[in-house]
Amino acid sequence: MYPNQQPQNQQGGYPPQPQPPTGQGGYGPQPQPTYAVDYLDQIAPPPPPQKFLSGSFGKMIILFGFLILIAMGVIVAIGNDKGTGGIEKMSIKLENMRPVAEDRHKQLKSSKIIATNSNYKAWLAGAAGQSEELMKGIGIPKSKLNKEVVASERAKTTKLSSTLEDARLNATLDRIYAREMALQTELMKNELDAIAKKPPTKEIRDFALDASKNIVAIQKSFADFDDSL
């Protein structure tokens, strides 16, 4: 046998040679498992469903719906407005002013302001009675008056009564009463003129014109009153 010759095994071959380490039990980087692309797509979570009203299209839908609601509200308001707001407010104001004129009349001192207030009381009584009948004629009795308007006019009357009571306590009632009634009669005349321009009925127009004409002299007498004379 030669010096470098490997010994043969008993079957006549050479002894087994050492094998390099394999990936299962050796060293070095391990091979990574590979997956098919279709499989990855299958196990990935599905994308969230897109909301119907998301994005610019959804905002346009919401805005359009909002505009429709506004338009419907305007249409309903126009349909419900029969032009009776002015006469309704006037009827409430006239009824509230009657007890003010009655209660303060006996507390006035000047004969001139007493005479003017007597005419004012008569005007209030006639106008209040007429307006009440006209309100019934258009289907708005006292029980169906606008509660917000009633409350608003009541608050104004309460404030006026407080002002007049302070004037009485300070012995200046004649002057303050004349000033306040000059303002109130002027406001009522302006409101009557507005009613006459857009009345719901001819009867209400005639009432507004007559009441406005008849209060002119009363308003002027209150405005011209001077308690120093």
C-alpha cells in the first residue's frame, strides 16, 4: 500500500469523507421560508369599508340636505304668515295700556294732563274693543294669542308701571306720565300706520287708519305738556 493511499474498507472502497455542516445542524445564515404572494393576500386583513358619506362627495350631500331643510323652513314660515302679526301685537298692547291709564288717572294733578288722559282712556277703550273683534274675525281669539308676544308686551308694561310708580313717589308723576304716554302713543301710531299698509283684511285696514288718525291730537297733547305752566 502506498504511503498516501487511503485504506479501503472491507467492501473494497475508501472510508467515508467528512461532510460540510448542513443548514439543519451547522452554522451560518439559515434559509428563510418563502410564501406565495396569493397566500399573503389571503391572510392580510381586509381594508376597512369606505363610509358612504366620507370624502368631498359626502360633504356635498350633507350640505345639499341642509339647504333643503332651510328652504322648507322658509316656505313653511311664509305659508304660516298671514300678515296678522301687527294687529295681534297691537291688540295685546291696547289691552295692556288700558289699566295703566285707568290706574294713574286718579293720581294726576294737572287739569290739562287729566283732560288729555281722559281722551286717551276713551281712545284706548274703543280701539281695544275693535281690535278684539277684528282678531276674532280672523280666527285669533284671546286664548290663541301668541304667547311670546303676550309675554314681551307684559314685560314692557311692567317696566312702564315701575317707572310711573317711581315718578309718583318722587312727586313728578304728571311730567313723567306725559313723557311716557307721548312716547307710547307715538309708537302705537307708527305701528297702526304699518298695519294699514299691509293689512290682512280691509276691515283691519280701516281700523288702523281711523285709530291712527284719532290718536294724533292725543299724542301731541302729551308731547306738549309742560308742568311748569
